[in-house]
Amino acid sequence: MTRLLLRRDRHGTIILLATVVILIGLAIVVVREARQAMRSPDEAILLFPGFTADELPRPGHGLVVTSLQSASEAQMDGIAVGDEVLAIDNHPVRSLEEAEQIMNQNKLAMLALHLLHNDSPRDVTLHDNGVRRHGT
């Protein structure tokens, strides 16, 4: 393996950088998957009112709704398993960490979501008091 790391190309440049970049990329994937495996379903339930979400398979590309609580406002507003969460309170969201940060900053009793529902963009506002307002 050392020979592979130190092999020179036709210009005499050591081919080490590409190997290091590949190894770093693999390490990032392993860490991300380990973090997702350690995350309990209860954490996701606490994050969103009436539904759980997880990160899309492509890192950094947003969230996907994974389950809904029965008779929740989210379910009554037509949020469905498989919907993609594109933004929360007009902030693009690419990971659960970003979603948690945005929601921790939200001091209002409502949550504005921008979703991709059946390949169509859709805005939904969830209220703690049960009043539902949404637009397409």
C-alpha cells in the first residue's frame, strides 16, 4: 500500500493528495452513518411537531419525512412520509443539526415549512394551538 501512496505519475508528482482526499471522504461517510445509527427515534419526535424526519441519503441535500403521528396537525395538513423538508422559517435546511439550530432559534408558537410534496413545492405552517394554515 505504501507503494501506491508514493507512486509518481509521468510528471514526477507524488500521487498522495488524491489518496488522502479519498480517505477523508470515507471517514466523513463513516462518521455520518455512525451518528445516524446512534440517533434514537425519540430525538426526531422531539424535534418536529407531529412528524419525524431524517437526512436524505445524499449528505447535505435536506431532510425527508419518515413518520407521522396519528391525528397530528402535520398529518391533517397533508404532510406525508417521503415529503422533503427544504426550508424551515425561510432558512434552507440540509441536515438535522441545521434543523435543530433553526428550531431552537424560533421563539414563535408556529413553524413555517417549505416542502417538496409529490414533486411540487408546498408551504405549511404548523401552530401549537391547532390552527392550521397552509398554501400550495
